[in-house]
Amino acid sequence: MKMKKLQIFITIGIVFSLLMGGRAYGQEKVTPSKANTETHMIAAESAYTQQKYQEAMSDCIAALESNPNNDAAYYLMAKISMQTNKSDDAEKFCKKAADLDTSNYYYAADLASIYLMNNKIDDARNLYEKMSKKYPGKSEVFLNLINIYSKTNDYDRVFGVADRLEKIAGPNEVSTMAKFDAYSAKRQYPQAIKCLEDADAASPNPKYETLLGDMNMDRLNDTLALKYYNKAIEHDSAYAPALFGKAELYRLRNDYPNFFKFLNPFMASTEINPKMKTDYLKQIFNNAGFLSRYKEQMAESMQIMAAANPNDTTCNQIAAIYLSGAGHKDEARKILENSIKYYPDTYSVNIDYMSFLYSAEEWRRLKNFGDSAISKFPGKTDMLQFKGLAEYNLKLYDSAIATLSQVEKISKERNDTTLLLNAYSLIGDLYHLKNQNEDTYKYYKKALKINPKESPVLNNWAWYIATSDKNGNLNKALEMSKKTIELEPDNTTYLDTYGWILYLQGNYPEARKQFQHAMAYGGSDNTVMLDHYAEVLFALKEYDLAFLYWDKSVEAAKKDGDTAQIEKLLKKIAGKKEMSKK
């Protein structure tokens, strides 16, 4: 990716110059009329300074009653109009002031700026052209003309204005970049390159050298590009665009050690817009193979970027997400907590932190933070859901039901069926954990009324009927489970449920088929599924194969660090071996 050129578009600051005021009051004979005008103008200026714009406008009008040709009054009225977002009035008043005093540079300059603000490009251009002849020493006038001609694609005039500017100020970066941009826009690349080469020869500049590097990269001449990037870095070792260009060159060469060598100082630069960094990282993140191989190096780059841009929420979010996924959860947490320190009342910052805590399974911290966040952002259903899930995992079932009932209430008020469906499903799961099957099935029915094909609800309901409901109807459970298989035929969780119900019904051959399917689609790493499959094989008296899968189940439990499950499995295997001998 090539770094975008930074074009210099300088428009005279309307606020700055308007605030300066356009006239000083000299010593002259004071008549009653003049005294009255002066009194009103002093009052108007005072009111304006205090942001009492209506009062200031009234005093200006009063001053004009004494002196209808008071240009200073019209100019102050233009200032007031700008502050009150009345750009049409500002234009009218500023033009009146400029017409009354044709020698006042600030009146003309601000009028041109207002023309641009009001999208009157032709008026602005004509005025700047007049000013360029009247004020040949004012380089900002020429800069604004360059800006206008560039925007209107009048590149031949850009060259002319740039030449006129050089006659005033000598060769300079602004005129050089104006010509370079014009040549580039016209696709006259040899001329664009020569423009930079000549300017750099006369006055070495890392900006010119970096752009020359970029242009050679575009032409697949990375050797010459590297030469220019090196030259730029020799002139300024911290010049971020050159560091970026060099990093990208090495990335395209698949020279990743050197890529990170120059990427990291680029990420550390405080001169670069953080958005440019995050946009670039989003491109890199598409390369899963690269991220897998250089996970730790990227983690370091993320931390460098976050440290350089502590106030940028996007940088913090991207860095935290990456670091969390790479196993650096403490670092990720610190970054997000830093964001909260800077933006405690920003919703996106708070929800990002809650999302992180959820992914990190820090349930206690998530619940406690959720209490605080919800008090600041009442009625935010995503926060309520996160808190409810934290309570769920903390086995605070009554609290979780109460929290998710708030989601249910808000969902009904907003007629948000998707959110309501999710609330019903979770509340049903919670009632099951409380061994309240009647309430469980009540909420599942509500969920399926919204969407009869909601697979998670169908699967859970089927599983609960089959495994924990003493009055459960296996045929009904099988019917529900079969629907999930029809909807998602390769979902290992649903295959496990369907296969296990078949096993409970004594249909071992069909159960075997379902578990074989599950094994082929990822179930071979799941302790429970392996155990279930082993049970089916044992029932079919395929003992050797059954014990093989029980061994695999133990290994999967070891990987998960589930010591309780390991002990349970070993005890079961010992008992099954005794049974197989009979």
C-alpha cells in the first residue's frame, strides 16, 4: 500500500482573520455623530467578546444609524453572522465592508473565504485573482488560488500560479507540490518525477524523496524506491512516511524481519494520523498465515501503536482485540482501561471493554463493570446482555434472570423480535439450570413462536427432554433434534444431540452414523462427543474401537485441563473394561 500524499490546501482561516478585526481607530476630530458611532462600536465589540451576539448586532445597527458607511460595523456584523451560522448574512455584510474600504486586505480575504464556504467558487476565484495583483507579496492568496484551480481540475492555471508564487517566495515546497500534484493528476508521470528530482537537487527534502520512492514502487522498481527511502531517512531518521514506505517494500519482498524493523517506528510516530495506521493494519489482518507466523511481532507492534495513540479509541480497540486473541489479555485489558480513563462517559469505549471481558471470560469483572456501565447508560440492551451472561456463568441464576427480564421488557417496547428471541432463549436456559422445567419450556415456546426454526432452542429443548426430564418424551426430543439437523446438517453440537437421543432409544446403528458424521466435522476434538461415540460403539460391542475413542476423549480432556472430567472418564473406562470381559 502506498502512503497517500499530503496535499497542502491552505485557505485563509475565516475565524482567525475575522477575529483579528479590520480597522484601528486613529486620532481624528470627534463630532457628536462620530462619538455616538464610536460608543456603539465599543459596546458592540464588548458584547461580541462576551458572546452576546444579539446585543452586539443591535449595537452595530445603532452605529450604522449614525454612520451608514461604517465599514467596521458591517465587518463586525459579518463576524457575528459567522458565529451564529448565518453564512449568507456574513457574505452580505463582509461584501459591504469590502466595498466601503477597498484597501482593507482582511475584508477581501475574509470575503473570499466566505465565498468558498458558500460554495461560490467562481466568485472566490475572481476575488483571489484580483487580490494576487493588488497584493503580490501575500503568498497565502496564491496558495488559495492553487487550491481552487486544483479542485476544478484547471491544472494549466495551477502551473501558472505556482510560477508566480516562486517569483515572490523563490522555489518552495508549496509550489513544488502544486506542480507535482498537477502533473500526477494529468498522468504526466515523467514530468512529475522530474519536478521532484529538480526540487530535491536544489534543496534536499525527505518529503520529495519519499514520494519518489512511492512512485518507483508503483512502477515495480523497488531497488530505486529503496534508494530514495534510505535517502529520506538519512535526512530525517524519524520521517514516518519514509519508514512506512520502507516497511511496505520489505513486506512485499516477504522480508518480515526488516518489515517489523521499520513498521514499529512508523507505529510509534505521533505525527501520523492514527486512522492511517488502523486502515493499514486492517489490510494486514486479512493475511491469516502471516498473522499466525508472526503473532508475537504483531503483538509488539500493537502495543507500540496503542502507546503512541492513547487517546484514539480505534487504535485502542484494534490493539486490544488483537492482543486478546494472541493471548496477551493483561496487555489488552490495560489498553482498554486506559481508554475508559480518557473517555469514561463514551458508550463505545465502555461496551468495547465489556466485550473484551466477555471474550476473556472474566465474569466477575464483567458483572461489576456492567453494574457501573448500566448506571451510566440505562436501557442499553447489549450491556444488559453482557451482564446477564456474566451472572449466568457466575451461577447467579436469579440475578441473571432479573437482568435478562429487563432485556425482555425493552425488546417488547421496541418491538425488537430478534433481541426478544435471544432473551427468551437465555431465560429458558437459566430456568433449566434451576431445575424448573416448566418455566424452561414456557420460555422456549415463546422463542419458537417468534421463530419455529430457531436451532439453538430446538437443540437445547431436545437435549433437556432427553437427559434431565423424568417425564421426557424421547420421540418428541428426537423430532425437535431432527429439525436442527435438517437446518444445519454439519453442526457437530446438533449431531451429538441427535445421535445421543438415538442411542437412548436403542437405535445404535443410526446413532453410529450420526457420530461418524460429527467426527468428520470437528467432533474428534470434543471430550463429550468422543465419550458419547465410545458409548455407542460399546453398545454395538465394538470394544476395541470404543476404548480407542475413550482414550481420545481423555486426551481431549487433558488438553482442556479438565481434571475432574479426566478422573470421571478413567473410572468409567475401568468399569467398561470389566464389563467387556463378561
